Amino acid sequence: MPQNLKIGVIGIPGKWSTETLADTLESKTGFRYVIDMQKTHLDLSTNQLYHGETNLSDFDALIIKKISSQYDPNTLDRLELLRCVQSHGVKIFSDPLQILRLIDRLSCTVSMRNHGIAMPPTLITEDKDAALNAVQNYHEAVFKPLYSTKARGMQIISAAQNEKKILSAISAFQKNNPMMYIQQKVNLPGRDLGLVFLGGEYLGAYARVNQGKTWNTTIHHGGKYALYQPDDTIIALAQQAQDIFSLDFTTVDVAETDDGPIVFEVSAFGGFRGAKEGIGIDAASLYADYVIREITA
């Protein structure tokens, strides 16, 4: 492997995936540097972005493993700062513009629906009456924040309640979520799937298996990873979804339903732990090798 390459990792210091990727790059290049975006500043007089005293334009490449611990509009601002580094010829994996389209759940959804990707029935509205109708039509509806990960902030509202209670629950959700993203609750077979892609190529799939304690399967809520072999239809759907965004590394979240597979979302960053524990592959090493090939070709 080439030495003396300066490849920085944008992530959360101390977090497993960030530190694992930084360690892997150090083993391959002899250089290690983790960038906390909270510690950066952009000098527009020179159009240079600094991390402390370090000019990020001096790097050969940057890999965005995580841009913030939680998604919010400020996350979009951090990605905008990185576009200035790109203007100096530094390659960034994945492209900040592509990630921008995924941080906002609505942007991701609109892009996928415009390309005909199968998704759960979904309604987007600021109108409480429209939200009430959606709950009644869906019977059970999942209200999702536009900026969240690992099902944080999601709320189920059931039509089994009386109308007053439904409207009260809708109003409570809308206090922090003016634009409401409402999705019909899907009956999952105790699992959903993560299909992993590197440079647009399919690497494998894992299942997140519900342990019977919550309605969702996320690891944050007690789900467990397991190896899974999806059929060609599921792989093709996930491939089509990730192709829209041209990410260097991603995971596509897919669910199996009685009417066929559907896509919940395309991850802005992809998951190393699911690939390792569920599939048995070292995604950090594969990603590092991929980036090195791309910048030295």
C-alpha cells in the first residue's frame, strides 16, 4: 500500500466506526487524523477550511464517516463547509452534495419516489386534518422526524384511539416537526435488511432481527445483526435505490412485505458494525482500500 498519503476521517472522536476507520487508514498509509466538524472553521477570505490549525486543503482525501452525532439542519451546514475543501481539489468520500440529499428524510424520499422505488405508503403534510386522515387510512401510522437516525423521535399513532386523542398526539408531534412525515406502519417479519454497497458494488446483506421488545428492529432499540441471503429481486431494488445517489459507501434499508420488498431509506454513511457482525466483512478495510485506489489511480 502507498505510504505518505494524508487521508483524514471526518467523524465522532471516540466512536467505534470512526476510530476503526482511522486505525485502518494508519495501518495502510502511516497517517492518522480524525476531524471533528464541531472544531472546524471556514475562512472565506481564503476559502480554506481549518480543523484547529490544520488546513484540510492539504489532505489527499477526506472520508466522511459521520458528520454529527444526530441529524439536524446544522448537519447540512457542516456539509456545505466541506464543499470549499472540494474546490481545492481534495477528493471527499462520499461527495457532500450527495450526502446532503440524504440527511433530510424528505429529500431522500422524494428522490426515490421520482425514480419509482417501492416504498411504504407515505404522506407529507403540515395540515393536521390531512394527518388525521392518514392515520385513519393507514390504521397505524409512523410519524418520523425529517432529521433522525436509528428510529429516534419516531412515534406510532393508531386509529384505534378516538379522534380527540389522535389529534392531540399529532399536535404534540408537530411541535418539534412542523412538516410531518407520516408512513403506514409495515408489518415486518421480525426483521428488516441492510444491503451494503461499496463504489456501487453489492458486498452482502445482513438482517436486523427484532428481539420482541419494540416495534422496530434497530440495534439502538435492541435488535441483533444476523447474516441474510436476499433474493435477486431485493438486491436489484436496493441497487436501483443506491444508484440514485452515487455514494462511495452506503447501506440500503429494505423490508420484506406480502406485496414485495420496499425501501425505507438509503444511508448517508453506511454501517461498519452491521457489515462486520452480520456479514463478517471488514468494511473499514475494504473502504480504505477503495479510497486509496481512487486517489492513486
